[in-house]
Amino acid sequence: MASAKPHGLGRDMNLKGMSRSLYALFIVLIVATSTVTGQIGGETIYNFLNLAPSARITGLGGSLISVVDEDPANAVYNPGLLNRQMHGGITFQNNFHFDGIYNGYVGYAHFIDKWGITSHGGVQFMQYGKFVAADEYGNTFGTFKASEMAITVGAAKEIGGGLSAGVNLRFINSNYEIYNSTGLTADIGASYYNEESMFSAGLTIRNVGFQLSPYDDVKEDVPVDIQLGVSKRLKHLPFRISVIAHSLNRWNLRYDSPLDQDDTILIGEEPKEESDFSKGLDNLFRHFIFSGEFLIGKNEVVKLRLAYNHQRRKELMVSSLRSLAGFSGGVGIKIKRFAIDYGFGSYHIAGSTHHVGISTHISRYEQSTIVD
């Protein structure tokens, strides 16, 4: 009994010390993001980091930062989701785009009992296919390839009361023909889970960092993104709904587009200008992703997914044609110790991207061997 009190006191002091450290790091990253102007696509580099790392996340609209479960790919966006259930989890993911373009993720998670933390590591990769090298006159000089890669390591710890916090560090390498760049970014995230109410939430600050070496003489901005999300599983229906708010470091996500103009204007008529209320409402919803998962079976052996991303729809839809731009979906199936996932995302009227993945937990094979 005499030794129990100092041991408990030491543990409390360690938790308090870690909480202070995480809080300090959180403040540093907040300050860092305040000096970076939030950007829309095309104004930052390393934007492949914003591509969904897994088929599940593709099917759920492109982001999932608030669901606490055994899926190790979730920690790529929010390291605060790392937890003991992920121990031994390994995942292989590949997203097929058009014309030989693809991106993917390979990752592994491990719980370190000695320190009480869950760590993970993985590689995101992007292959842009083969290009023909040519000058302004049309003379060709063979072919070249372009690719990008990011190596991520991270860890998280349960603070208590259903709250966890974690950090990712990421080294980036980008190659476009003769142009090369390297960079370093960090994510900080937190998650909260209440098992009784089946409610969870997540907060993450993604891609805070800088270029180590630029493509030329000018250093460019990285795609900083602050996200906040909540998820709730319904009590009497096997369905979990999630709402993710993204790009919170930049309010205005709209831009002037000639496609927004009304093509039915008659001669002599003034173009109808969109009201400020309509613009504000549209801009507000561009920050949100709405998604849901049907969890079918006692052990959730089948998961059906559907999502809507308003910003993606407004930016990629063609005004004169109907399309599924902004909508995504997918399915996940558990077969023995494997989880197989498929997700599709509609980006263009020509078709959708197809994301497939397979995951398992090595630790379960070890346990099975011991039992046998």
C-alpha cells in the first residue's frame, strides 16, 4: 500500500506533464497557422496530402476525423484517433484515377504497453503517370514521370475521460521531371469518445510546416487545414452519421466563375446577381462534409457508406449537365481476419475514381497461434 500512492502520484504527474506539453504544442501550431493564409487548390504545394488515404475515407466524402475504432488509416488525418484497438493493424490502399494516375497508402499501427501510447507509421504515394516531354514548338524529347511521396510517423496517448491526443510528423519528397522538392509538416489532433452515448468528436490541425528545399528559388505554402468533426451512432438503428467541418482556417471558399452566370439572359436584361444571403449560405456549406455508415451485422461485417461534399460539387459540377460530382459511397466487408473496402468518388462526368483497400491485424494471428 505504501508504494501504491507514489506510483499513482507519479502517473498523475506524467499525465499532467504530457497534457501541458500537448497544450503547448497545440498553441504553437495555432500560432503557426495564423501566419499562413488559408488556400484553395492550385495555390499550395503537396496537395496530394489532401487525397483520401483509404477507400473508406473516399466513400465518406474525403475526411473522417471523428470515428474511434480499429482502422489505422484514420490516423493519417487525425493522430488523436490512434488507440489500442489499432494494435497490429496493417493496411494497403490504392486509388485508381484516370490514364494511369493513382495514389495510395501503406501503414501499420502498434501499441507500446510500456509507455501507454499507440504509434503508427506509413507511406502515402502519388503517381501522375507518364508525360511526353516537348517544347513550345511541339518538338518531343522522350517521356518523363512525376511522383510524390510522404513518410509519416506518429503517436497518441489516452489522457483520460475518453480524451486522446496525438502528433504526426511527415517528410515529403516531390519529383516533377528535373524539378525536386522536399518538405516537413506536422499534424496535431485530439479525439473524444463516449461509449455510453456512442458519440465521438475529433479536432485536427493538418500539414503545418514548410519546404526544406523548393522546386526553384521560391518557397511555397503547404496546404494547412484545420478540421473539426463529430460522429454519432443512432441508438435504435445500425447507422452512424458524421459531420466534418474543414478549411476552418479560411472562411471564404468561393471564387468567381463564369460557369455561375445565367446563360438564359435575354437581350436587354440585366444579369441576376446572387444575393448576399445565398452567397453566405453556399460558402458556409462548402466547409462541411456529411456522411453516414450503415453497420450491418453483429460484428459490423458489412458497412455501407454514402457522403456529400458540397465544396467538391460546386467546384466540379458542370452547370449544363447532371452529374454525381460531390457524392461518394462505398462498401466494407469483413471476411475472417480481413477487412476489404471499396470506395468511389465522383469528380468528373467522365466517371468516378475507384479506391480499394485491404486491412488486417497481425496481433490477432499471434493470439490465435498462442491459443492453438
